[in-house]
Amino acid sequence: MRRSQSFLVLLVLLAGLMPSPVFAQEHDQERRRGGERGHGGRHRSAAGSLAVIDLLDRPAVQTHAAAHSVLIDITKTGDRLVAVGERGIVILSDDGGRNWKQAAVPTSVSLAAVKFVTSKIGWVVGHSGVVLKTEDGGDTWTRQLDGKILAKLAIDYAQNLVNASGVKKDAAERLLADAQRLETDGPDKPFLDLYFENENTGFVVGAYGLTFKTEDGGKVWKPWMDRVDNPRGMHIYAIAASGDSIYMAGEQGLFLRSTDKGNKFTRVETPYKGTYFSMAVLPTGEIIIGGMKGNAFRSTDQGRTFKSVMVPVPVSFSAVTTLPDGSLVFANQAGMLLASKDKGQSIIPLATPGLPPISGVADAGNGMLMTVGFAGAIPVPLNAAGAAPSTGGAQ
């Protein structure tokens, strides 16, 4: 699915889970009080940093209740469903979600997004700057990157720029100061979404504008923040692509586009200054971004301009997925599912039963959707997908 993330919608303030759109509103205000780059007031105690490191290095605990735990994202790879969530939980189903098994995962931090490029090869990103890779369809995972490693990579990269000739020293020194702050803060910043073009080339994005790229399947990761027009370090909640164009969406109306396969991202002004949490990019090029309070916008010109999409429910979006027939299914914080059968021109609530808050949705096959969120994995029949004045769960 293309659950673009949120920081993350519907997540509770425990075990390192990132907060919801409500947090994003409050955090925007905190940024304004704390300074343009949003670093004011962000201090970690030594005990807090040690707790993060402990979760980072502790393998996920195996539990019979994994499918009922807080889950954050879900995708389908081949005939397998893969869902990820709090405390490093990864669960797998090969029968459309009737039965689940828990995978072996080398960390207990919360996992925010999952993506596969083949039926076997995929990546997960999450809190503490974690990037995990699987080469066996999700049964086992290895850690490729974390907050400790990425801070060192960022410092080395920025220091080389400072020492190089022919570069803007003030920009390089700001980049170095930001990298040093990553090390000082400890591994406390999450990656929130990811995009892989193929088995080798991909991007991971997240809090405070964190952006890293790999060109060898994750063996080596390169800091990419200086290629992204995001000087205030806004959180990036979603990344998606079509052809050579790659797009990012995030905090305070942030929308970025690259037309050169991600070599450089430039900012585009959009009609909305609130936060975007989800994004779908269709094979035909249409871009649909969803954010707080049911705000949605659509572009048909590679993200140069956007038009508002009428949404009858003023509830923050949390996820979107594209079905095999090309239609879109959106989820929101009130436990509602909404759909678009016209490439995002209209978004209509579905006649689904009331659900707990949803953070991810995927096509489960055989006429079923699989949702994930506070109550774990919950199947929803697609034959419930007629338009109706559904109100979903509590907002």
C-alpha cells in the first residue's frame, strides 16, 4: 500500500511511537516558539538516550497477540501481506489475513513504513533512524541503518563539504551544525516513509527533513539533505514517484518535487499550509495529497500546481492505497474508509462498518481490504465499498 505516513497518524506516545496529526498541530506551534529550524526546546536526558539505544538493540519480543498489537503500516508483496508496528513487530500472512505469523526482527523500536520491490526484497523504516532489509519476503530482517550510524555519516559528509573547495562555506557549516546536533540528540529521530526505484536505488525520509539515499541496496547510505529544498527542516511524511519524477510531502504544506530521479528536490507552493500525511502518485501521473482536517489536493501537471478536492468529512487523512483496478482507497483518523474511482477528482466515504482509527490499508485480494491501526489487523470486505453516509469510529 502507499500509506504515506504520518508522523504518524494515530500513534500513541509510548514505546517511541510518533504522534498523530493533533501532535503535528501542537508541534507546529512549538516550532514557532522555539525558532525557525524547530530545534528549540528539544533536549534529551542521558537516561532517555540510553532507553532509546536499549530498544534499538533489543530484538522484538515474540508474542501470540502480535496481530492485535498497534500496527502502523501494511503492504502486499506477491500473495503475502506484511504489516509493521510498535515494539518492532512485523507480521506476515499468506492466506489473505486469516492467519498471521510474527517475523524475527533485530530491534524493538516502532516501525513506521514498509515497502517491497520484489516478492522477496523489501525494506522497513522506523524510529531511532532504523532501516531494516529483508531478502526472504519478510521472514527475517537485518539492520542497515540507525540513528547512531546516520549521525556519523551526516557529520563525515558535511565535514568533507566544509573542507572542500568551490562550495558555499556558510551552507556547508550549517549542514555540519545540523549533523552534529543529530549526534548530540542521540538516535531519537524516526524515518517515516521510503521509496525504492528498484533493488538498488532508494530513499528514506523522516523527521526534521532527514533524507538518505542508497544506490547499492542499502549497503551504503548517503546523506541527501543538502539536495532537498527544506531549509527549516520540516518533517517529511510521504515520498512517492512516477517515472523520473519523485515527490515528497510533509509538515506545514511542504511539497517537494524532483524531475531528475531525485538528484535534487525543489519546493512547490501548495494551496494549503497545514500538514500532509498521505500521498498517492498514479501511473498516469496524477498526484493526490491528503492532510489534516480532510484537506486533499490533486495535481495533473507533475506537481507544478494543485487544485482542492472536495472531501465531505473534515477528519485528518492517515493512509492511501491504490487497488489493482486503479481506484484509490483512503483511510482517516476516525476509522473511515473513502474511495476515488476517478483518479482523485472526487473522494467519497464508503459504507464500511465502524472501525477503530486506521493508520494503514492494503488490498488483501479476494475482494478484501486489510486495515491496520490501534486494534491491529482488521479485514474489511470490498463489497462494502458503495458510497454511503458512513461516519466510521470516534474522531
